[in-house]
Amino acid sequence: MNNKNNDLKIEFESLLDSFPAHLAPSTNTLVTGTVVQKSGNGYFVDIGMKSESFIDEISDCDTNQIDIGCRYQFFVTGPQDENGSIPLSRSKAIHFQNLDLMRQSKTVSLVRITSISNSRTGRASGLNATINGIKAFIPKSEIPARQKLVELVDQEIAVCIINIDVRQELGPVVILSHSKALDSMFMEQVESFSPSTTVRCKVVAVMPAGVRVQIVSNGLMGFVPRSELAFDRKSRPHKIVEKDDFFDAQILTMDMASQSIVLSRRQSVQSQFLAGLSLGQKLKGRICRENDYAFFVEVGNCLDAILYKKDCHKKHLRPQDEINAYVISIKQASGKLVLGLDRQSISA
């Protein structure tokens, strides 16, 4: 009988030995554990390992509320040491929990692009950034095709979190999407915009066809055509603005399907000029052209005002003449300014 029991014991112990040892959690992963006791500046935590040698000390709990006997999530900051202790961080776990809440809620935030990320073949694969102090990556597939990567370096752009990869060898990486953030923001922000709304813009890129800009208030991208940059519609863009310049522009159109915004710097300058005028104010201008019923007078280097020929009292005027005239009508909405050679017929 004793021999039989001994044989069963040996067989049972052999069976136990055949099971693999309980592996320690990997670095850069989240684990759940119960706080056992305080020890010095940290705490010991039972994360469910087989041996007490796997009870772990936390070094950064002084900044977080920890209660003995409670279970929390912890972030594994390093490998198991020779004593079987595994370094944990409660603050980093909270950090990633907050990031995950941002991912679930599709929160849009601004990040600064630090560099272009290249694949092993040397081709651009996306953009590098940081979010809340954590390394982040925006895959090329999550950036609008019309957007050149080089234009976004050193710029703040709108993003949302689509994944949190904590198992990266060199540390956790937050995967971001610029496209999804723009989709979300465009739908929300466009409701507060309307044609003629004036917004503050930052120049992102200057091209022969116009200027690509970022709307400062929300990070949305827009385009100012060459003809809408200045009073002289044939002026070359690079002679008017430079990259990183700021200016005000009026929204002309918003296309929901393509999510494009077209703006006019010229109309914004004109609106500001008209807003500073008053009826009866004397202006100096130059006649730039004429038709059968009126002269068109360039004023303020931004606007063609109308001077009706019937109000010129037989004065012999022609293009290129410089004149002094009075404001007799201002129509801010249409951008129309009417001048007269005297103060008569001033209209409200």
C-alpha cells in the first residue's frame, strides 16, 4: 500500500514538473495586482505569481493614491531582476488608461510632428510625434493623400488615437490618425463656419497655384488660390507671403464631400479696409480702368471703388489719373464702395 502511494506521489510530482514555469509579464505591458503592503518609498504588489519572489515593488506611488488591499492596473517598466522582483509603475498605467479613454472617445488633440519615419527600404512610411510624453506614429495611410509629409514636419496637426501598442521593443508607441481627426473636426467645425467667416491662418506651404494654410483655431487645412491672395490677382504667391506667416482670410467655400476649404486673403483685407471707413471720409486713389458708366478707382491698395461718371461734373478724367474723392456709400456685405468728387449725395 505504501509503495503504491509512493508511486502515485512520484507520478504527481512528475506531472507538476511537466508544466511550464509561470512566466513573468513582459516589459511594457499592463498587469493587474493587489497592493499588499507599503515598503519604503513604494509598495509590494501581488500580481498573482506562484512564488512570493514575484511580489513587486513600485517606485512612483508617492504621486498616486494607493490603498492597501485594493487592486489596480500597473505598467511593467522592466524585466524581472535576480531576486524575482518586477518593477511596476502605477502612474504610467494611469497614463495609458487615459490614452485608451481618448482612443475610445475618439478625442481629437493637437500634436507636433517631429520627423518623417522611413521604412527599412528607405521609403517614407509615416510621421513621428509625441502625445502626452509618449512616442507616437502616424502611418502614411492615416494621412490625406493630398497632404505632403514634408509640409507637416514641425507643424502642429490634429490627430486621434486609433491604437496603443505597448509591446514595442523600444517602448510603447501610440498609433495616431490625422485623416480620422480631420473627418471628425470637419463635421463639427464646419457647422460653426459659413461663407464670409474670417479665420486666422498659418502658411504651411507656398506654391505657384496658391498657398496651403492651417486654420489656427482648429487645425483644419485650407487653400488660398493665387487670385485670392492680394489685390493684384496676378502677383506671385512667394512675393506676398512666406511659410509660417500668419494672416486673416475669409472662407469662400466648404466642400463636405472632399472636406476642402477655400479661403480668400484678399477679401479679408478688403473687409478690414471697409470696416475702417466712414461716410464723407476723403480718400486718395488712382483710376485704374473705366467703362461706359463709371471709373474704377484703386484705393487702399486693396479695393476698386466705383466713381460714377454722372457725378464727375464734366471733369476730364482718364485711367492712371490720381484723384481725391469722398466716400458716399459703403456696402460691407458685397464689398462695394462708391466715391464722389464732393460730399453731395452721401447715403447711409
